[in-house]
Amino acid sequence: MLLTLLFSCTPSPEREARVDLLPSHVAVTVTFADGEPGTVLADLQGPDKPPKIRIAEDALVFRDGRPVEDSSRISQAHAEGPGQGFTVEQRGDTVVLVLPKSDDPVVLVQGVARIQEVALLPEIDTLATDQAFHRVHALHAAPVSARIDGVLDEWDGRAAAIDEPSQILEGAETWSGPRDGSVAIAARAHHDRISFGLRVRDDDLRLGEDAIELDIGVRSVVVPLAEAGACAVPEGWECAFVEAVEFGTGVELSLPDTRQPTGEPMLAAVVRYVDVDEEGTTVLASAPSLQAVERYGVQRPGPKGSPANNRIPTSTMP
């Protein structure tokens, strides 16, 4: 099945100069093959730049720039608003976005039965949208080994950053920015092991209270942050905290790769940082759930064509 929604307009004299403008945002509400709804929000950076993609694990529509629950269950795709020169297409069970100056479609979501609604939005309510929509960083593992020795210098894997409002699951009202709490994550898969290097940034680091939570497959492990050295993890895992780092700390983790088949670059994993401060607890996450990773985690972090190896520092660094 190929469903193409082509947005174009015939320019009137007063609009002729604007026909190449893109909307600021494109929201696509879908029904998955299992009957569950979901909504993808693509924040467009320009005709030749990859969009920022966020998801809501529910059917949402926008009214006056605010996301609200879709009680009408719109059965036919439609569009309102400005925009021209791009398409939203359903190709089989995959919905893609094609930008005007790119030959490569951006995969928005997979496993789709049908599109419910496509909305072109010039403006959105930022706060309400950040609360409803979340970034999904699918962690991609480089095929090289890692030493779990408490030293992050060797980590040259492409890193994903958890450092923005749409990655907060709890406590957004007390979070003041990346210096307050954020994480950079790099992953590797080599010789039946999966390894993670994490750089934590926190201006009020509380050892024993702040923690890394890792969900991978059916396993869920909590690692409270501690002084440099080994740390307690399940049998067969390895773990080491790094030496003191300005503005935070770091940790290395390694575990058996039980996936079948092993060696796939994308990991079904969610990493959370639990940041405990006087004002309250904030939880930031690479994705809201494992289901979100499986359905929406189809993009590699970082721009297309960037080197395969970028040192782990990201905006979480001082």
C-alpha cells in the first residue's frame, strides 16, 4: 500500500512569494497494526535539514497550537495550514516525510495500519507540547570493544544526549537546564557483550541518591551513583564509576548480549537519569518506553554524514 499526501497550493498574487515556505511543524496521528494509536511531531528545521522528531503514545490533535486527546478518531487524513514542496507518505506499514531538498525520506514511524490525521502547524504551545511529546533516541552500538575501567577517554562512539525538556518524564517544573541534570550516552556491541559509556552532568550531584536506570529487553537495572570504582550489578555484568569529573561524574556498564541475532546496531534499550535535588526529583530518559524505541527509534542520533566516531562529550559537558 502506498498512500501519499501531497501538500501544495496554487499561489495567489499576494501569496506567490511564500509558496516555498514550510510549516514549522508537521503532526501525524496514526493507528498501528495492533489497533493502538500514536502521534509523531516533526519540528522542521528547514528544507535541507533533518527534522527533530518527537512522539506521543496516544492519539493527539492540535487545537490552537495545543495537543489534545483525539476523541473524534478522525478516519480520513487531511491537512490545514501553510506549506508546499514536501510529502508525507505511507509506504506499506511505514510513514515517511520527504523534504524538498533531500532525496532521502525521513522515517517517522513503522508498523502503521493507517494515518488518521496530518496537521501542518505554523505555531505550537511549546510547554504543552514538551509535556505531551517526547524525543526517542534509539541507541546505536558501534562494533568495537570497550574496557570497563572507569576511564571514559576511549569512548569514541556516536553519543546520544538526554538534555532537553521533551526528554523529561517527571519533575519538569524543577529542572533548570542541562547543567542541572543531563546525560550523554554511547554504546558498543562486540563479542557477545553490550557496553555503555555515560557522562553525567549535575550541579548538585548526590551520590547514593542520583541513579542511572537501564531497561534492556526484559531486564531493568538501577545503579545508584557512587565514588569511583566498581559498583554492584547483576551477575555477568560489569560496572565502573569514573574518577571525579567537573560538573558531574560518569559510569561504564557492560552486560551479555542476549539478543537474537546479536550484532544488530540498534538497541532495544532505555536509559534514565534520576536526579534528586532539594526542589524535588527529575527523571530524564532517552525514550519514554521500550515500545517507543521499537516503534519510533529508527533514526541515528547526529547529522547524516557525521563521522562514525564522535567523542562522548555533548551539550552535557561544561
